[in-house]
Amino acid sequence: MQDRPTSAELFDALRHFVETDVVPALDGPKKFHARVAANVLAILRREAELEDTQSQTEWDGLTTLLGDNPGVLPLPRSERAARLRQRTEVLCDRIRRGDADTGAWRAAVLAHVRQTVVDKLTVANPKFLGGTQP
């Protein structure tokens, strides 16, 4: 764990610099690319801030839907992402088989997928959801 400045403060400072100093000094494609870079920094900051909570929510939702006991969410980021992908693929297989075509499980799957999409948009483009970017 690092002391100040925090990673969030560093992301914010770098994004502010790009938006206020770099973007206005550029024209054409370079200006556009600088805006894209500022947006990428905002996405990275939101992902760093929300990843643990969102991963746990997705893990818990998959556990409920799949009715399994996979244990705790893996801590290393790469292992966590791989395990979430594996479990999501199991869910996709069940959806393809028709398990989610009707009934209460269908409603639960739709709620899980909806929440997962909202979480992803909260990181990638909160303005799409009516939110504001930090």
C-alpha cells in the first residue's frame, strides 16, 4: 500500500493535466487522441476504485444462479478475472441449453445480467447511465 498521493489522486491529476493543458494545446487528430487518453485515465480510475466490489457482486450472483460452492473469490486480479470468466461461461452454457427460457431462474438470470452490465457501464461510460464522470 502506497502513501499519498494515492492512485486515485494520481489518475485525477494526470487526467486534469491532459484535459486542461494538453488538449487545448493540440489540434486535429492529436487533440482527439489526447481527449481519448483523458477518457482512458477516467476509466482506469473508476475500474481501480470499483473492481473489488463489482467482482464480489458478480461472484456472489453467479454463486446464487449456479447453485454451487466455489469458495471465496480469488484475490490475485488475473486469477479472479479468469475464474469469473469460467463461471460466466457455465452460466452461458445453461442459457444456451434453454434453462433460462422461462420461470423464476430466467428472472434471476436477467437481474444478474442487468446488474453486471450496469456495473460495467459504471466503469466504461457512466454518462450512458445518466451518471457523471469523476
